[in-house]
Amino acid sequence: MKNLKSQSSLLTLILFFSLMFLNGQTQKGHSNNSKFKQLYDQFADPNKYHNASGSPGVEYFQQKVDYVMDLELDDENSRLYGEEIITYTNNSPDRLPYLWIQLDQNIRKKDAPALEKNGSSNSATLRPSSFVSNYINEPFDGGFIIDWVKDKDGNPLPYQINQTMMRIDLTKAIEPGSSYVFQIKWWYNINDHVEKRGRSGFEFFEEDGNKAYVIAQFFPRLCVYNDVEGWQNYQFWGNGEFALEFGDYEVNITVPSDHIVEATGSLLNPKDVLNKEEYKRFIASENNFEEPILIVNQEEAIAKESLFSKKKNIWKYYAKNVRDFGFASSRKFIWERQAVQVGSQKVMAVSIYPKEGNPLWEEYSTKAVIQTLKTYSKFTFDYPYPKAVSVHAKNQGMEYPMICWNYGRPDENGNYSDRTKFGMISVIIHEVGHNFFPMIVNSYERQWGWMDEGLDTFVQYLTEQEFGETYPEAIPGLSKYPSRRGNPQNIVPYMAGDQDFISPIMSNPENVYQLGPNAYAKPATALNILRETVMGREAFDYAFKTYSKRWMFKHPTPEDFFRTMEDASAIDLDWFWRGWFYTTDAVDIGVKKVNKYYYSDTPDEKAKARLESFGYNLEDLPEIVFKIDNNSELYDPNVAVNNPIGNSKIIKDYLKQEQITSDKVPNYFYEIEFEKPGGLVMPLIVEYSYADGSKERVTYPVQLWRKNDASVKKIITSNKELIGVTIDPDQETADVNSDNNSWPKKESTSDFDRFKEKIKG
């Protein structure tokens, strides 16, 4: 038998060298196009600021910016006035001769270039309000009016405004390690965020003549200066969100005395702005962990709707180590608070909403806030801020430190559908979840939208599933929460769509056609697949938490995330990042063919031809056996059944020589070829079905594709007859084509037949 082994090896070598020198010509070379090559050509080189493990380097730095602001909300004219004192601390190794300020409200100036960034055409359908807005009304003008910019001593500072950015020229450069103090005074017209759209603004309630304000991007604020780009210099065009520095905020907000205000940070003077009963409830809520306490109930909020007080209150807030500030104000607000324990810290879960939000909001808003704080903290780090506030705002979903705006409104009779209910719960989870990404893990949203939206949507999916388990009464008749994003099958229509309208995840959010699937759904799905199918929950969860903790209150890059996930798990994932994040390839893996075979001492015509092509005669290989599969002219189905060694005297003699009994030989041999028409490599998940009714699940590692990107073969031996092969039986890889996932091939039902079945009867 040693002779048989040596001659078989010789035959393999002959075949190998014959292919190398085919036709006696040197073939044209090619570059390394393997889907498994390292991402060195895509990643920025590690350095002293961002090291190769994905953690902050030994000389990592970031700037600190502190704000003291006095604001006044002019409810009658829908304007916001403000003055701020800014302390900028230069922790970089560089001298800074000027400062760049973000003026995001300038996107709402009537001549803003952002208003003309897209093409336009006549719409076949139009609402009357849109017709008036597009063709009759004067365009809204809501940009910043800068009254002055001064240094700490009141001396004017020269400045230059460039669209949504303002450069302040300093008389002396800010040295490394030093601070600079300056002042700005400004105002702007507040937009109607329902009619004019926008991330902040007011909603006007015609029935009672009131407005509810959700105010953000309302103050001139510093751009980021870092080791990656220097000054953040990408203008605000509308989709790419905000790059911001951390700092401490002292903010005094003057509003009508009948308004309720919630904001980023802790309220310093509740006794001054609340009546006795409201203050009593406010204090009681601090230690109430059982259910929300209504600081202002619906009856009281309705009573305030007709007051329109001319008096003023000043609400004073302080927030430490936050990257932004937002606030909400209205006399219409119902206000509820509940304490929740997160790690060693007590956190206030807060909801404010007008009566128009009930009965939906009083039932689910604070529950969604609490679930978000618990689940996100479990998968990342304990929530470090003193509160999280959910504010009801029609058609809105937007996030700021400790406060966010959320949609979801019943009809005028208080009725709502499951779609409205789950939409509201999901948006609250998503927006409160943004406290973790990017309010604390402070990624560069203006450039990499997926780093906050995608990571947040992924943990949102985990939170929604836990919400369904915590509150089963919220999902009657369902086995689990109906998450819109995160489930692999939900991303299939997008990934199988028109490639002309699909961009890689690693694209700027301004430059993609379908921002929702690109920055939210696809990265969330990719991470879910990575957790459930590629890495496993234990390895993934440890690595994801490591990334989250490493970059708390810091500015990570995409490479920091990718490298940390590998560094903390010992799993090389370059193939995954390359495919899912840097390309628009899709998953499509199928069963190409299944061959049953046995071994014979006699070669078929194909084997004879192969031997002759290598210059061999059969007599030269006396101990060679030959595979006879169901494509061979010698194939005998009667021999193949329960007899994979067929009539091979050579094998039988060898078994006898080695004292191996025939019952040790499997009854069936199969060669299965799997194909991969799709571009993405993925682990191959296969379910084998047998004639006795049993099934076997096997997961082949993704490395199976490393030497042949088109197809691979696997040998299956069994004592049971194989009757079925199914790829990805639980639909966990986002395979875009299920027609080739089975053997024997299942007949797919046409769309028309499915439609007929649906309306049958």
C-alpha cells in the first residue's frame, strides 16, 4: 500500500507542474486580489495617537471647550438670542493662530448653498402646503446673525464666515497646553420643524395657538481639531452630522414663566422655576424606582395652554464633560420622571410630551428610556450621565447629550396602530441610545455616519429584543419584538438592489443615495451577523465592550473600531471589513451539484484520458483505485447503495491486511460542490438531511473560500442516505438568492402565485 501512496503523490505533482507550464508559455501575472488579504492598503498607519491594537496611543490628545451661555427664547417672535463665553484649551502639540467655529443654523439661510445641493424637477404629486412653500412664500431665513465676537477683555476679534463655518483670527497663537477665552453674541429665527423641516425648531399647535420648541445647533460651537485632519473642515450640508469637542456647560435659559424646560445637564434651581406642588413631585421622583412620577400631569398641562404668561423664568443647567447641548421648552408639556439604577449610579429616566402624545407616550416612553439605559450599559459601559430625556416632537428623531426628540403620535381620537407604537418605541430606543454613540464614544459623524448610526442601530436591535422580553404585553401575539433593522433578511432587498444606487458603508453620508440602509441598516446587520454567525456572542461582546470603554469621551476612527474588534478577540476579520464595509458586494452561496460515488479498480474513460495525458499506462499504476460518480458511464446505482468501495479488490485486500472490518466503512460517499456567485465570502452554513428523517448542521469556516472564490467541494461520508442539502437554513447571512440554496432544488413560487394564494377565497 506504500507503493500506492507514493504513486498517488507522484501523480499529484505531475498534475501540478503540468498546469504550471501549460502550453509551454509563461502566464501573465496578477496582483493580490484575495478577499483574505490584510487591509493595510485601506487602513491608516498606526501611530503614537492611534495605535495598532485600536486603542488610544501614548500621545493621543483632544481639545477641551467650556461654554457659559445666557439664552432667551422669544416665544412671540420665534427667535433665540444668546451670548456665550468660550474657554478653549489647546491640548495639542501645535500652536493655533486661528479657531474654526461651526454655524450649523446657516444651512437655513435663504441663500445657503446647501439648499441647491441637489437637482430639482417637477413633482407629479404635491401637497397644497408644499405648493405654497415652493412657489409662493418667501424662503425662510434662519441663519445666525453674529452681533459681535470679542476677546475676554471686550476687544473685537476679526472673523470670516464661510457658509456654515466661521474663522476667528487671533492676535496671538494659542500655545500648546494653554487656554484662550473669548465671547460671541448672536441670534436667529427659529424654524417650524414640521413645515420647514429641520433637526430642531418648533411645532405650532393651531388648536390652542401654542408652540413646542426642541432647540439644538443653536449656538456657535468649536470645530474639532485633532491628529487625523487638523481642523474639521467639512461643511454642514444637512446629512453628515456633527464633530464636536467635550467640555463643561453652564447655561441659563430665559423662557415664559408658564413653560416647562428640559435640557442637557442637571437643573440647578428647580425651586425657583417650579410651583410648590411641582417641586414636591420633582424631589419625590429622585428616589422613585417603581414607576414614573408626573411632575406636571395632563390636566395641569392643558390648563397652562391658555395662560401665555408675559413673565419670565430663568432655568439654570450645568453639564459636565458633554460634547453638545440641547433643550426643549413649552407650556404644553406633560413631564414625568423615574429613577433607574445603572451600575453604581442612579439615573433619571425622563419623558416630556404634549397631550397630543397620549395615551401612547404615558404608556411606553419612559419604559423605552429605562430599557435603553439598561441594555446599552450591559453591552458597552455603565451610563455615566445623571439623566436621559425623551421629548415628543412630531416627525422628529434627533439626539443630543442626555436629551433627544422622538416621533410617534396617536390620531386625534387617541387611537394608534402597531406601526405607530413600535415606531415610537424604536425611535426612543435609538435616540436615547445615541448617548452612547456618539455622545460618549465620540466618532466623527460628519465623515463616518455609520460609526454612530450603524453602531447605535445594532445595539438598538439588541435593546428592542430585550424590550419585548421585559414587556411582553407590548407585543401581543408576537414571539419577539418586530425590529425593522438588524435581522439579516431585512437587508436583502437593499443588497440585491440596483448597484447604481448603492454605496459602500465607508462613504461620506452626503454622497450616498440611500442613507438609511447605508449608514443604519447595513452596518447594524453586519454587526449582528458578526456576533451571531462569525465570531460568536462571547467573543464579540467582549471585543465590542472593549472598544466602547477604550473610546469613552474620545474620538475614535473606523480603524480603531476594526482593530479593537480583532485585538480583543484574536479573530482576523479583515475579510469581513473589506467585504461588508468597503464594497457593495452581496452574499449569494448555493449548491452547485451533489454527486454520489464509489471506488473501483477499473477506470472510466475520463480517468483513462487523464492518465494518458500524463504519459501513464494503467499497468504502471497497479494499486490505484478510481472514483466512479453518477456522471461516469461505469456508474452502477446498485453498487453505490451501501457499498462505497464497490467491487474494489485492492481496497478490500488492504482492509483485510490492516485488520479493518467492513462495517467500519461508511455506507455512502458524496461529493458536494458549493458555488458562490455573490461577491462576499461568508462562513458556509449547511444542513444535511437524511432518509431516516435526521438532520445534521455543519458550519464550515470562511477560510474555505480562500483558495477558490468561485466554488469549493466537500466530501460527505455517512451510514445514512443523503436526501437534502440546505444552505443557510435559518437565513442568518443575508443571502440575496435563496433559489440556489437547496438540493434537490426547490421550486420557487412566483410573485403572481403568491398574490393569488393571498387573495384566495
